[in-house]
Amino acid sequence: MPFVKVLATSLISVLLAACAGSQSDYDSYPGSAPGDQRVGTKGRAATTADIKEQGTLFGSDGLNFLGGDDNKQQGGGTGIGVNSFLWRASLDTLSFMPLNSADPFGGVIITDWYSPPETPNERFKITGYILGTALRSDAIKVSVFRQVRVGSDQWADAVVEPGTVTAMEDSILTRARQLRIDSATAQSQ
């Protein structure tokens, strides 16, 4: 069985190496006669820069994962479907809790259970949803779950005070506004 794995890995490596092109691949159009050159955008022979300019998978600026460029839509990059300031603020605000899952494309952050040192007989879990690309109060939703210890290793669901959710959302919005101001200040300098 190990021989088969080594053979499969070797074959995949050889195939990937065969797919790699060289700089000379840009010298002529595939299938043309030797000496024929591809015509560039200005009627002259195409250069590597012309070919790269003709199109890329993610546009001329490439893939902007977390935004931050004022020339683009504020708060949203091409690779993330939610407001980047709200995303980073949510991660910052929830950083005291262990992270279970984070999906920047769907805008969902799920923490693991956390017991504060002051109250070891209760624990909390938070799920944050970023619902849009605008930095607005209705673009963030937080769900807080609370459990209390009822046995040595048993937990029961408990009521969460209504102000807890609002306070968490306000904290995230405040941090997002700070990040946006810091970004605008850094861009102007």
C-alpha cells in the first residue's frame, strides 16, 4: 500500500510539473507557425505585459480578500461578502472566547463554550452574523446562549438577559467604527 501512495504522489507531481509553462510560451500564439507572433492591443507584436493585461481571473486589481482600499466599495472586497470592518470588529470583540468556526464569505462566527473565571458554574456561547456589506446597525446580529451547571458534568440551558445581546452588538459596532476611522486616517496620511 505505501508503494501505491508513493507512485500516486509521483504521478501527480509529474503532471503538475508538465502543466507549468515557460516564458517562451508567450512568444507565439498556440498552433501558429514558427516566427508568427501574436498581435498586441496596439497593432504590434504582443508582449508578456499585453497578454497579462488582456484578462485575469479576478480582474486587474487581483483578489482583495479583506478590503481596505478606499477606491473600491467601502468595507467590502471582492473575496468577502460582508463588511470587512464588521468582520474584523466581531473577531476582535469575541477574541476573549475560544473560536469554533469562522466563515468570512457567509459572515458567520461561532464561538465555543466559555466559562468566565468569576463564575465557573455558568458558560456562554456566541454566534455572530454579519448580514451585509454596509456598516450599519442592522448588518450585525448576535445570538448569546447561556448554560448553568446542574451536576458534576451536566449543563442546563438558562435565560440570557436581553441587554447582553444589545451590549455585544453595540460593542462590535463601536469597534467597527473605530477600525473605519483608523483606516481613513491611515489612507489620508
